[in-house]
Amino acid sequence: MATRFLSRARMDPKKAVKLMRETHEWRKAYFKDGPIKDDDVMEDMKHGIVYFIGRDSALRPAIVVRAKRIPQQWYKEKRIDKFIRILIFCMEYFARYMVVPGRVENLNVIVDLQGLGISQVPIGALAEVYSVLSHHYIGRVHKFYACNVSYLLNTIAGLAKGLLTDRQKQKLNVLDDVRDLRKDFALHQLECDMGGTRPIVADFFPFPVGPGPFDAGFAGGPDRDAPQGAHEALTANGVLGRLWHPRLSAHENARLEYGPRAAAVFERCGFPVPAEARFEQGGEQGCGHAEAVARASSGASTEAGTPFDDTPLSLDEAMPSPMAGFGEDQDLAVDVGEVERVEVAKPMWGGGFVCCHN
């Protein structure tokens, strides 16, 4: 995740480290009693306030926030923390089951303001959403879409947008027409009140993430024969990604860490099985990323037949362009609040892996 923090810090390493430490401390405090389990949020999720609905044309998952569904009792009891807990559960689930390092690493947030006047918009709750996502899940949000915005609220939002940075403006999309979402989504990936063709969802967990196709504007409906369970192709560590190591080959830096069921997943999806997937499935001792790093650090060759160059690294080599490893993750606290420790239902239709879709 270092590249995300560097990007947020405008390439200031000291500021990036400060941000990383802040997130690390936040995670330790928030998950001090252990990870959020599905049983912890199951009752609250029945309100349908926050849930995943589909993926855009680049396979980024879309998380829906229905502000009107926040129970009034939560406001009276000052229990908006319940809302935030659901959101954090969703983000941890996303990071474990719905990403592929270097391919699919961020998501979209669709905020529905249907039926809310300017005095009814839960500013505090939405501000908390923004705060959590922007400070502790840096680089995870591709776009915010605001849908069904009243005329007055839209006018105010237009004025406020002038105060945003260019980067913030790129992320925020206040839609005049919900059908504009079709520019980024297939119609069956969206509910009918958001410009799609899917009926309004009533069951929110397991997350109702449907199968492809995912082409923007596609109106032919879902592929009901799409393979399921493709998230099993990657290990829990494999979805974290890694930092780019300047002394490893491009192949070693970019390789994915496949799990024991990876070969079967690829075969089910009708794709060629990567050599690494068969290799790891067989239980043979290979040169995984951690071993390759250790060998590189000790001066050994990282790949068969490749002599190791022990020439001291220049500054540019030691700190390559952030884009070289952009999108690859390294969590600061992999043992704190990780969703793989949570007994959650698996994504429907294989949710988390690119190869399971057409």
C-alpha cells in the first residue's frame, strides 16, 4: 500500500510514512477486540444501508450507500458507529475477496440520496464515510457517484465543487440522470432505480454481486452460467500484493500467489492454467516471492540461470518510479482485523477474480 500513501502525500516520503503510521494506529485501535465478524453486522445489514451490487466495466466492485435507510433510532441514540462498522466490514471483505493485485484494486461508491431534502441529508454520517475511506483506505475509491440528488442540493453541490482539488473533482460525480451510470456499468449490474435493469435488492448478505458481462451499457442480461468461487485462486497473502523489489525480475515482482485450488478455478473458467498455479498446487518447493526476496538480499540468483548482480543500487534503482509497482499492496497490519479471519459467506458468482467472467 506504500504507493497509495506516496500518491496521497504527493511523493513526499516523510508525509507518506506519517499517514501510514496514522492508519496503522487506527487499525490497531479499531480492531483491538478482533476482526468484525459477519455475525456482528448481520442484523444491521438487513436495513440495506451499505452493500455491494456489481462491478463496472473495469471490474471494480460498486458499493451502494442508501442514506435514507439509516434508522432514525440510530440518530436518536447516536449510534452512527453502526453504520461505519458496516462500511468497514464491507471494505475489509473487498480487500480479501474482491481484488486481484495489479489488476483490480479499487472500487466505486454509489450514494443514493433519493427522497432526501437538504435538511434531511445525513451530513455527519456521509462525512464520516468520506473520512474513513479517504484516511484509512487510501487509494481504494475510484469514483464517488451521487444519485437522485434534489435540485437545490445539486445546486449547492455544484457551488461546493468549486472548492475541491482537481483530484477530488475527478472522483466526485453528481449525476443529473441515474442512467449516466450506464456509461460505466452494464445494465444488469445496477438496480432499476439507478438506471439499471436489476430489481431492487431485498437480501443484502451474502452480497448480491452478479455475474458478467461487464461491458458499459450492455443490455443483454447476466451470464447465469458464469463459474463461481474464483476468489479461491488466490491465497489470503496473495490478495495483499507486494512492493516492487528493485533486485527482482519483472516476472517475480508481478507474479500472483496462487492457492491450492487455483488450477481447478482456471480450468472451470476455461482459461489456460499458469505454470505457477500448477506448480504451487503440486506442493513442490518453488521460489515464491518471499524466498526470492531473501535470496536477492543474500546475493543469490532469484531465477534459474540468472546471475545475481551485486552492484550497489543507485538512488533511482532503489526507489523506482512509483508507477513501476503501482497498485500492488503491502498491508501494515496484516494480523489486525483482516477479513480472512472472519467466517463470511463467499462472494456470489465468484465475486473476486477476473477470470470467472466473460
